[in-house]
Amino acid sequence: MLSRVVASRATRAVLSCRNLIGRPSTNTRLWSVFSGLSATTRAVSQKPFLQTACACSKICACGAHKLTQGDSDLLGFLNDEIKFEKESAKDVPKANLFKANIDGTSVSLEREFNGERIVVNFDLNQNVNEDEAYVSENESDNEKDEAQVAGDIVSYPYFNVDIIKSTGQTLQFACEYNQGVLPKAEGAENEEEELFQIVNVTVLKSSEEAETKSLYAAETENFDPNLYTMLLNMLSERGVDDPFAHWLLEYSTALEHQHYIKFLQDLHGFIKQN
């Protein structure tokens, strides 16, 4: 059975001068460290963190050091967290059919097919990041709790697929994953539900038209089922099929993890700088 907890990037631990404020999130990377609660994957390496008093009283009396006690505690935490995240990081899988181009958080995957350009685009900042723990029905309660704590952050991308003719005319598909279908626990039965779905479809006279004017995007929710199936087949013939969806999720998740580690390193450098 899949146990899933939403990993909100917007949730953050908030420190006050006297105490910690607010309710703990179920999947905040830093909250559990500050409060001593159990952590999910990206904070599971950490020890309970002591609550701090007002930071203004913790500045070194000599005046030569600018770090507060809270800054020093945060640096210690980041040292451990960066080490843990690097140890748990997975290699970014290589693309077989598509050539990848990465610009910051923007990712473009491109290939040629039958005189057409097939381009898959997504931005890591628009991904939905969830903590997904695989729990077997045969496991004990303690094992289930441990599995939930040791779940992996899975980064589901929203992605566009552009089929571009030699004339520049473009058929654009906006797609999203059916979360909970991917990934599956080992030995789980296959379901009929597709791994991803087409949200809407747009016909462009050129690949640049979408940037210059508002265009109608046909929502697939009310499509004739036969039309929707044929559009899925159209994508599948061009390499955007279930195996590609599996690969894309692993690729997106590994890339997102790299960016998270880089964020921790940048945060560490900022706090450390005098």
C-alpha cells in the first residue's frame, strides 16, 4: 500500500524570539529538526534540535564575530543535512531517445521523428514534490512506521509536449502525472489508469505563436473517449509513452534533488559569510 504525504516546499519552520511558532507540518524538511519530531527522508539524518532563546542575546560579546547562536546552530544542522543528502542522492538517468538541454530549472528534451521535432518541456519549480513510502501489508507496525519515515521525495513534473512540423505548425499537449500511479511498490498489481494524462491540447500556427497571443486550449476532460485515446496513441508513437513516463519521473526527481542539495549549500554559504 502506498503511503503518501505531501511535501510542501512552501512550509518552513518559523523561529520567534521566545519559542517556535505554528503547528508542525507533516512533511517539512526543517520543522522536525527544530521541534524534535520524526522527520521524512530529507531530514531523517538529523538529531533533535534545541529550541533557542532570543537570537539578539546570543551575539558574541567581543563584537568580532557576527554569527548569532542561532546562525551557528543552523550551520551545524546544514553540515549534517548536506552530507546526508549527498549520500542519498541518485544519479540522473540518461535519456535514450531525447537530447536534454538544461537551463537552470528549465528542462527541454528534444528528438526528431518522421520529419517532426518532438520537444518535451518542464520547469522544476512547477513540480509537485511528494514523500512516497512503500509499505507492504506483510510488514509489522514498527516496520510500517519506519518505511513511512524513510520514504523518498518524488518530484512529479507538469510537462508540455510539442509536435512541430517542418512548416512550424505545432500541436502542443499540456500533461500531468496521475499521482499515486507512479511509482508502484514492488509486486503491486498493475492498474488500468494511465501513468500520465493530457490536460489540454492547442494547435499553433508556429512554435512562437503561444508567446505572442492568447490561444484556445481544448480541455480533454470533455473529449470523446476515442479522440482522447487516439491523441495518447499519437504521443506514444513519438516516444512519449509509459516507459518514457517512468524515465521522466526518475529524471525529474534526480534533477530536483540536485537542486535541493545546491540550495542547502548556497544557504550554508550565505549564513557562513561575514
